[in-house]
Amino acid sequence: MTDTANAPVAPKVRRTYSEWMNSKSAIVVTALALVLGLAVGAIIITTTTPAVIDAWRGMFHSWGAPGHALKVNFDNVGTAYRSMFNGSIIDPSGFWHSLTTGKGWTNTLTPVSETLTYAIPLVIASIGVGIAFQTGIFNIGANGQAVLGGILGVAVGSMLHMPTVIHLPLTLLAGIVGGMLCGAVPGLLKAYTGAHEVIVTIMFNYVMYALLAFALFSTALQQPGQQNDVSRTMDTSAQLSPLFGANSGLRVNYGIFVSIAVVIFAWWFLDRSSLGFDFRVTGANPSAARASGVNAKVVVVLVFLVSGGLAGLAGIVQAASTTPQLSGNFLIGSAGIGFTAITVALLGRNRPMGIVWASLLFAALGVGGRAMQGTTGIPLDLATVIQSAIVLFVATPVLVKEIFRLRNTQTNALQLATKGWSS
Amino acid sequence: MTVTDVDGAHEVITSVQSGRTRVIAVIMIVLGLFTLLTFGLGASSHAHSAMSFAPVNSTNAPWSLGNLTVLTRWTNMVLGLIVLGVGIEVFVRQPRRGVMARFGGVSILFMFALLFWAVRTDGPSQVSTFNLTALLIGSSAATMVLVFGSLSGVMCERAGVVNIAIEGQFIGGAFAGSVVASVTNNYFSFYYAALVGAVVGGLIGLLLAFLALRYLSDQIIVGVVIVTMLGSLSSYLNLQVLTPFPNFNLGNLAPPLPIPLLHKIPILGPVFFNQSGFFYLMIALVALVSFALFKTKYGLHVRAVGEHPQAAATVGINVVRVRYINVVLGGAIAGVGGVAFMASQGQFQVGYTSGLGYIALAAMIFGRWRPSGAVVASIIFGVSVYLSYTLQQFNVPVSLYILQMFPYLITIAVVAGLIGRVRPPAADGIPYRHD
């Protein structure tokens, strides 16, 4: 770096470059974090794929070997990322085929449809987590809350029989109630005993997995005549059916309107409602909030009700829009949208629109990971690794700027109230 | 607890203590009544229960204790009455000391009553038993891992850094440990595994420290994301490396290293003196960390940094360096804990630490940020983890999935019941900026 104190006019190119980069700091940092995250993924692919390792192992065998190894390396990483892109956004050759012949549009649009399908519940859960983050509350239990929402929602959706107009809203409401129930306990414990919500919500995730297994083997919820951990199937009147009809082959569904409604609700709630204002003040400055008459205990409980309710809604939307029943692996492992929601909320900086973009990105990574696993055999968990790497980079914008030699100015870093166990 | 000179503060502390004593007394009374009514009167009058003491997998035990067979109803009623009596005694007298010791004793009696009730059989001919030695050995495995984890937490949090990533360090240690132990696969393989596990855990700690100390990121966020990352990375590597090359994941168990003579003591011998090296290492580490934190100059520095970093910096302590050292050492301890878990469970599996890292954090809180307290707490959690998986094989009218919830529910209850009353290091979790 040049010594700016002695050189009043810095090199012009560098300055404009920096200025441009800094003008949209948050977006730039996020984009660069994406690049770094993909780089981390490339390193992991390189070091764990047998074909690549074999090629590098033979690099001293002949003069051309190092070049060959490099080519194998790039081919493997390239194929992986290309199949990720093709499987989650668009396959260029298929698109060209559809454009020229007018056929195969279903195949061409499937990746986008899949990404949207994945993003629909993710947006809802992430907004729930984001609202809690904005209040200075770490809701790590969104997955457990989504599981309980799914259980109650599927119970209502499969055991009651009504016309769609009543049944679908009632099913979604049951999901919200489930999430609220599961969220209320950590909220009450935090407000009235001071138990730190991180440990309590994480423990509740495990409790909810056990409850799911219990429910799936119970006579009430288990599919009659089944021995496996599979629930009853929801009535079609309780499902979120595909937008373009069940025979269209595209899974994108009416849940998209639920997501949009949640985004609008979140915007209104945070920016326009007085309760949302109380939430944000509490997150920004707890003592100021107390001084202005906000009841901190009530706010904590309410935050958990809102956040848990949205997570529960995400759970039932997930169930009602894809597989209209629950199974033992519901929201487990890389399908655990409640965990992805935490990273999405951080990436979207807890703002509704930011969360929408972040959800679409992480949904594309998730769906792309599935496609990558199908094409190249590289496990889709790599997508989750890349997602967490991206979030680690976004959480440390200064590090990203140092890596790319950007001038270090004020960034919209993740501003969360950092605190210990006791507060 | 600091005792202040101000009378008002003193009174507050006393009243809080008395309230807490009352709560514990009520819990004990409830446990006593439950034991009396359900485990005692709930068992039929001619049901028998038996307890055996033979060490597991031992054909040539140098000693033998016969089975202890008792009448379920009367034994449990006596146990219930004792629990009830202790509870009433604490409620009425409100003793200043020994409440937690009484509570520990009551928990043990309650556990025995539960087990007697679980293994009861009505007929006189076939008497099913529970093996006390097996119970203690089984619990010691979970306890050991929790002790490693909570020691890691103590190391980090005493220096003022919240280490939520313990679970991730367990996963990393278990994975690396399994690969190293399988690749070397000889007498010393678990020594190598422990070493590599410590390095992996230390590196994860270094990542946490780097992001939290240099870039002042939120420690809880970074910790949670690191756990997510390690979870998915282990799942990725499991499919990409361990599945095609099963030789990397043989699942050897660490061999027991019996201590001459001592391991022949009934019950205590197999539990304490016939364990793998990790168990002895754990005991040594508890002593070492206690000594280092509370009896050395280094420990004084660490605690100063955790309580009041600005003051520590004023007297010339390098706050950031102390925190780096402690977080890396803490990570290494948790990494060894992951190897210890793998060495007692076998083959690495995705997600098989199932939240033990977070339970270890709760144990650390329950143990009031002290190694000795963490050990006591880990024993409680360890026994409950083991029981939740063992009770299934007995005559318990509760779904095994409900039983599986118990360790987590107990953790929640403990955290909720205690956290307001214990005091974490004052600067715990708060980023330090050197100005």
C-alpha cells in the first residue's frame, strides 16, 4: 500500500477502483465472500477427489505431467461448479435447444423451479431468524421449531377433512402454532430465569428430533399399515399445489405467495409497526429500550413467538409443498432449513429483501449441490460447507477487504449485540 | 460469589441463596414422593429386582460378588422415604452447606430406585438384573467426553472467549482420530490419533480466535457457523473419502490399560483403573487445568483477562495473546475429547456426537467455570446420557424416543435453574479492542 500521508494524490486507477468497490460495500463484500467461498470449495474438491490426487501424484513422472495434473484439477472443479450452475439456474445448451426448437421448456425451467421451491420455506424461516437477530436474540432452534410446525401441520392436514379454503389456512396456522409452542419455552426461560437461548434452543432441536421419531411411530400420526417412520399423507385440500398444475413437471408451488406475504409482513412489522420498533430498539440498545419503557421480558417472549411461528410456518410449508407427508429424515442433515436459515439471515443482514436474495443464493447452492452429486458424485454437503464459508467471510468484512487489498472503510458489518451468557 | 461489605447486598445474596435452597428442597420432596408412590407402591408386592456387579467381558475375575436381589416395592419405598426425609430436612433447616452434596446423594438414590423399578420381574424364577459395573463404565464414556468438552470451555471462557464451537472440535477430532487410528493401526495408533486430534481441535480453535480476536466478530455466530461447517465437512468427507476407502475408518476401540492390582478392586477397579489412556489423560488434564488456572501466575493472567481485560492490559498483560493461547489450547483439549469419543464408540459416523459439545457447555456453566465443578456436572449429564440409551432394554413403559429426550431436557432444566445464579467471567464473550 502506498503511504497516503506523504502522497496527497494517490494513483488514480487504484483510487477509482477502491472507490467503486467501496461505494456498494455490503454488496461487494458479499460478492467477494461468494468468490472466496467457492474458492474454499474448489480447494476441498481438489484435495479430496481421488482422480485429482492421482493426477498430482504423477506430476514428476513426465514433463507434461504437471500440466496434465492442472488440467485434471481444473476439469474436476469446473465440472462440479458447472453442474451446480446448470442444475440450479439454467443449462445453457438446453436453453438454446428450447429457444431454437421451442421444445423441452419443462427441462429448461426445472432448475429455476427447483431453486424457487427450495427457497420458499427458506425465506420464511430466515426471516424468522433475522427478526430475532435484529432484537439481539440468537434463535438457533429454528429447525426444531420447524419440525414441530411440520408435525402439527401434517396432523391437521391429514386427519381433518375440509374444503381447501378452510383446510389450507388451518394447516398453515397449525404449523405456526407448533413453531410458537416450541419457541415460547426458550423465550419464557430466557425472560424469567436468564437461561441463555443458544443452549436451550439447540437442546430443543434434539428434543424435537426425538419427538418427530416418537410421533412418526405413534398410532395417531403413522401411516396406517406402515411399519416405517412415515406419517399419514396430507389431503390435497391441505397441500400447496404446483403453480402450473400437477402434470407440469415443475414443482414451484403456491407457497411462493406465502413467502411473499411473509416478506411484506416482515417489512411492515420491522419498519412500520410499533412492536417491531420496540424489537429493533431492544436489539440496538437494550438499556435505551428499557429506559423508554419497553418491557424487556415481554419483548423476549414475543420475539420467540414471532420467530418460532415463522419457523413453524416454514416447516409446514416445506412439508405441504414437496412431500405431503413427514418421514424420519424430515429437516435432517443438509435438508435442515432451520440451520441454513441462520446463515441466510446473517448473509442477508437480517433485512427482508436481503434475506430474499440470500435465500435464492443458498437455495441455488443447495439445489446445485444436489445436481452436482448426481452428475459428478461429489457429495452435496459441499454446498453447505461453501455456505458456511461464505457466512464466515461475510461476518468478517475486514478480512475480505484485506484479502482483496481494498481500502478499509466503514462497512455494514454484522452489527449484533455481542454479549456473554448472563445477559 | 463475592461477598460485599454493603449490608443490603449481603441480604440480597442470603435471600437468593435461601430461595434456591427451598427450590432444591421442593425438587427433592417431589422426587421422594414420586419414588415412594410410583417406583414403590407402583410395583406389585412380590416383584423382585436384582443388581449384579460382575465386570463386563471378564471371564477370569479374581473376585466375585453375588447378585443382590431385593423386593422392589419395599426397597423403593425405603429409598423414597429417605429422599423425602432429606428433602424435608433441607426445607425446614435450610442448611448453609452441603445442599448440593445432599442433592447429589438423593439423585443417586433416585437413580437406583428407577433402575430397581425398571428391571423388576414378578415371577420368583427368572430375575432380570442390571449390572452396576456396566452402568458405571458406560456412563464413564459419555462423562469423559463431556469433561474434555467442558474443560475446553473453561479454558476459553476464563480468558473471556465463548467457545460454542466445542461440538465442531469434537467432530473434527473424532474424524481425524478415526482416520489416523485406522491408517496407523498399531499399538501406538491412539497416541497418534490423540496428537492429531489435538492439532485439528487446536486449528479450529485458532480459526475461532482469529475471527473473534483479530476481526472482533461475534463469537457466538462464528462458533455456530464453525459447527455447521464442520458438520457438513465431516459428512462430505465421510461420503467422499471414508465410504470408498473403508480402511480409513476401521473403528478400532482404544484398548484398556489396566493399572496393576488396582484394577482388581471390585466395582471401582473396572470403572477407574481399567480404562483407556484417554480416561487417565482426562484426570491428569483436570488436575493440570485446575492447577494452572488457580495456582500459577499464568492462571492469574488468564483470569484477569477474562474478568477485566482493560485492567489486565494496564499492568502489562498481552490480552490478545493470552486469549489466543487459551482458545487454541481449549480447542486442542476438545479435539482430544473428540478422539476419546471416537475411541469409545468406534467408527466415525456423521452426527454421532449428537450435541455433546453443547451439553459440555452446559456442564461448564453448571460447574461454575471451574474444572472440578465441570467434572461433577459432567458425571450427572454422562449418567443421564447413558441411562437414556440403556433403559430401553428394560421393562419401562416409556417410548425410547421419549427417553432420548431426557439428557437434553435435563440440560435445559439445569441451565434454566442455575444460570441466573452463577456468575460467568465478567468479560466473557465481549470483544476486546486494544486502543
